[in-house]
Amino acid sequence: QVQLVESGGGLVQPGGSLRLSCAASGRRLSLYDMAWYRQAPGKQRELVAGISTFAGSHYGDFVKGRFTISRDNAKDTVYLQMNSLKPDDTAVYYCNTDRWVLTTLPWGQGTQVTVSA
């Protein structure tokens, strides 16, 4: 059974940084183009960043150079380095396959990111 596990969230002050990690059991993430998504209260889930199997990346317009997605296929882990965090970045962050991938893995519980003074 496939299970995605996101970690690394927390409470951080505006301007701070966090590094999120995504790992899986039951499926090798290295097989897929992967992405990070986020969902804030009362809002739809949105794409934050995506990374191909060959490490090409793309980002949501709101990222504006603040976040970096990466992957370590040897560890079968996908990361999201978030710098210059803003209160608007407060959300639950999830990883899953990228939007154009036909296979969507079961959603994990996500990791809460709260940006507040």
C-alpha cells in the first residue's frame, strides 16, 4: 500500500526558512514527476512547485524565487526549501505526482506550515 509522508513543517516567523521532505512507502517516487502542493483554510489546493524525474523544475507564480524543489533519487525523497516565508504561505503542504502525471498517489496527511510573528 502506498503511503506518502510529508515532514518538516512548523511555526516560523516571517522571513524565516523551512525545509520540507516527502518520502513514500510502497512506491518509488523516483519513477514520477513529483510536486508540492498546499492548501490554506478555505482555499483550494494549489501547486507550489514540481520536479521531473530528471530534476527539471517549475514553480507557482507566487513563489518568485523564494522556494527550491529538489529530489534525491538515492534516498527516494523530494524536498522543498522555503526561504523568505510570508504569512500568506501558511497552509498544509502536501506532495504528490505532478499535475500531468496520470497516476495520483493516495494523499498523505501533509505538514502544517505556519508563518506568524
